[in-house]
Amino acid sequence: METLSPITLGFLGSLAAGLMTAVGAVPVLFGKTPSREMRDMSLGFAAGVMLAASFFSLIIPALDAAAGRYGEGAVPAAIVVVGILLGMGAVALMNEKLPHEHFRLGREGPASVSLRRVWLFIVAITIHNFPEGLAVGVGFGADGFSGGLPLAIGIGLQNAPEGLAVAVALLGEGYGKTRAWTIAALTGMVEPVGGILGAGIITISAPLLPWGLAFAAGAMLYVISHEIIPETHRSGHQNRATLGLSIGLVLMLFLDVWLG
């Protein structure tokens, strides 16, 4: 694996992480759906993994990379701050400009009556998943196998409960088991696109490394705050959701130290 280019590693790592969406949705094929309480705890776990990955695998390496290029002081911190805000702003802009629909909040973005409801769901999930693939690609582009592997594993782990949540929600909208699983599986396939883009940008231009790491972190932080945590607290299961977040955070921290 060490002989592969960072772009190839970014593609393969983000593809493997994206495929975990399909794995997580498998129970719906057998007519088994966990309780809402368990799903909220699983999504809390996903938020914890993403939160830890944002800081330990992206923001801290971004600060180190910026300090290595510009020296100690305010400049590295300013670069990372701006990069994070740009990442958050980019996802916020997609939320604003692309018509999409949340499972509980309803439609957001511009009106688009011509889009079927299932495609509104897919757009929403694409907005969510793309930054994750971008983060994996940036990790591999920055530090090769050791930099991307913890991110790929962590994001793969948190994709499983997300895939199940998507499939269960589609079942609730009247879709059949096979179709719900297929749509959930396909939503993860945007991640390799983000993986190639992230690894490619970092590989082509070394000065963009701290910017790319911080941008990916900001994009994921926006998704955590805007999408995942509010969803896990909506049905009164915030205690379980917080437990899941805690487990996900410390597990991702352990993986990052052990594998990175």
C-alpha cells in the first residue's frame, strides 16, 4: 500500500469508507430496524468520530503544517481559522443553494417542485457525505498511508449508522427494502469523488496543505452541528446520543494515536 500514490490511496480509502454506508444499511434487507433510541445513539457515535477526526486528524496537523512553512506565531493560527471558516461556509452555501430535504426538518434550499422527493433526500445526504470523502483524501494527500488510514477507518465506522438511518427513513417514506438499501448504499459513493479531489489538491500544491486540512475540518464541523447533533436530540434521547458521541470521540482519538 505504501507504493501507491496519495491520490490512489485517497480514492481507495474514501471508497472503503463510503461502502460502509451500504454495510450499515444491511439490516433493512432482513426487516430488522433498531429502535429510535439506538439509532440516535449510533448517530451520536458518528458525530463523536467526526468531531475527533476534525481536531486530531485535520486541525492539529493543519497547524503543524502551517507552522512548518510560516514559523510560529499568529500566521499559522490565522490560516487555519480562515480555512475552517471557508469549509463551514462552503457547506452552508450548498445547503442554501441546492434543493434538498431532511428527514425531520423538511425541505431546505430553493424550491424545486420538479425534483422527486427521493432525489431531494439524495442531495441532502450528498451534502453531508462529500466533506467526509474530502477529509479522507486530504489525510492521504498530506501524510500518505499513516495520515489517511485513521480517518478512513473512523469515517467508515460512522458511515455505518448513517447508512442505516437513511435506509430506515426511506422505509418510512414507503420505499421497499431493496430500494431503500440501494439508495442508502449509493449515497456513500460520493465520498470517493471527494477523496480524489482532496488528495489531488494537496498532492499538486504543497502550500495548500494547511488550507486543505482546515477546510475539510470546517466542512465536517458544520455537518456535525447543523445535521447530526440536532437530529439525535430531536426525539428526547439526548443522553444516549451524548453517550454515543463520547464513545465515538475517544475511539477516534485512540485510532489516530495508534495508527497515525
